[in-house]
Amino acid sequence: MSTSGSVELGIAIGILQRAVELDKNNRFTESLVCYEQGLRVLLEVIKNTTDGAKKTQLRLKVEEYMTRAESIKKLIADKKARGEYREQVVIEADSTGHSYESVFGRFLDAEVTDISVEDPYIRNFHQCQNFLKFCELAVMNCSNLKTISLVTNIGHSQQEAQDTNSWLNSLKNSLQPRNVTLSVEIRPTLHDRTIRLSNGWIIKIGRGLDYFKSPENKMALGVFNMDLRKCHETTVDIFHKGANNTTNSIHWI
């Protein structure tokens, strides 16, 4: 096997080991993503391997991991249909690797046409920027996205309210060329933090979208790549509402 082939094999092994670890911890949707990524790399390794014995050995590993991936797909589908799927991600204080893409990007797909975000703390500039980052991810991942509904609260002063309104209006205008409509509802009594997707997935983040710590300075790692940004401690609960309760669109409050 060539040097590049050995490197690719090492990458595949690393991804698949992560898949097995997530699998053991019942984090099945994350595990499935890793199995699929690892298998793609492993199949490329096989295609470029000339050693017959090595190729046979790798094919057996592919069959093993592919069988487990298919089992996970069925398990997720069955639990989703019964409304029993639950998954929890614990984000520890000062840990990294928890961008929106990493934590729940896998649930934002072409089936999502409508998104509802309830978060009382989309008011300060950095919080509005967090919401912008979420909208960017949604636009990139959800090719059929039509509407994003935000329910939030406003600042205590008139100036804070005006600033928040201005920032969100700018975002609304930016989404329009993408044929995505942003609606904003102000609800002073709002406390819960929930993201609802029209494909049935519901994401509850203890701290809402604002779980990132400020970067050390404007030239520090993590300013733009949120996987490199340190986080506050929080818990993310993910579940599916089940086929019996699924509708074609979300009922907006």
C-alpha cells in the first residue's frame, strides 16, 4: 500500500473508531454519520489497493461496518415512527468541537421546509450573530427551506430594542433573495429554548444558541470557526415527534 493509501486508511480507521464509540453511547445519529464518512474513505482505499489479501480483508471490514450502519438506520427509523427517539449531547465547560454543524447540522436537510426557533436571548449583537450563523447553516443544508420563525424577547431599553430590530431586519432582507422568509415574534414571557424542524426533529439546548464563550481576542482561533470556540457548559436534548404527530408544516404560535 502506498504512503497516501496508508494515510487514508488511518483516517478511515479513526472515523470508524469514533463511530463505534458514539454507537456504544447510544448517540446513533452521530454514529451513523461517522460510519458513512468512514466507509466512503475505506472504499476509496480499497479501490486503490493492489494487494489482493489486503483488499479482501478491507472488504470484510466494509461489510461489517455497513451491516451495523444499516441496523442503526433501521433502529432510528423505528424509534422515530413511534416517537421514542431520544439523544443527548453534553457540552462541557471550555470544551471545543461543538459548532451548530457538529451538534445538530445532520438534522438540517432537504426535508426541512420550515424552522421555528424559540430563544429569549436573541437581543445583543453577538446573540444576533449566533442566530445569523444558525440561519447560514440552515440555508446551506436545507435546499427546500421556505420559512424561519423566531420567537424571542427584547432588551430592557428602547435603544436595545431598536438595535435588535435593526439587526434582525437586516437578516430578514438578506434571506429574501434566497426565497426564505424570516418572521419575528416578541414574547416577553418566553423562557424555553427550542428549535423545531418540519422534518419532525426537535432540539432543546439548555443555553439556547448562546452557548459559546467569547474568543480571547479578535485574532484568536475560534473567531470564525465555531468548532474551535470554547463553550459554556450545557446539555442538548434531541428527539423526534414521531410519524403519528408529523404534519407537512409547523403550526406557528
